[in-house]
Amino acid sequence: QVQLVESGGGLVQPGGSLRLSCAASGIIARINVMGWYRQAPGKERELVADITPGGTTNLADSVKGRFTISRDNAKHTVSLQMNSLKPEDTAVYYCRAPDIWGGSAYWGRGTQVTVSS
């Protein structure tokens, strides 16, 4: 099994920045791609960004140019730098890592990001 623990959420004003981090532990060999999803009230969970061990990134159109995803393979962490935040970025942000052996994907418990003046 793999455990994912997020940190770094909070309240920020529009135009501000936050950095989220996710640390993986357990059987690290079961994961490869790591990423961030978010779920706003009344909406479906959506992909924000993900990254391969080699550093190839995939970002949602809504966050391109504002968010950056990175990872430290040695520390088994993935981070999401969020700049120029907008009220519509308000959501619970979840760290996710698919199981490369075909099991269910692993999810963190989520961290709340609120963008409001």
C-alpha cells in the first residue's frame, strides 16, 4: 500500500500564491505518475496537473501559466506551486497516484484551498 499526505492549503486573497506538497510513503514501487486533483463544492473532481518520474508534466488548461507541478523522486514528494490564484480555484485539492500494478489509485485525504478577499 501507499500513503499520500498533503500539506500547504489555506486561505489566500485573489492574486496570491500557495504551495501544496504531497509526501508518499509505503510501497513506493507501486506508483509512477503523481498528480493533483481538485473538487469544488457541487462539482466533479478534476485533474489539475500530473507529472511522471522523468518530469513530463500535464496541466489542465484552466491552470496553465499559473500553476507549476514538480517532484522530488528521492524524497517521494510532489508539489504544486499555485500563483495568480482566482476565486474559482477554491476547492479541496487531492494528491493522487495510480497503482502501476493495476490496483485502485491512491489518494490523499485532501487539503482545502480557499481564494477569497
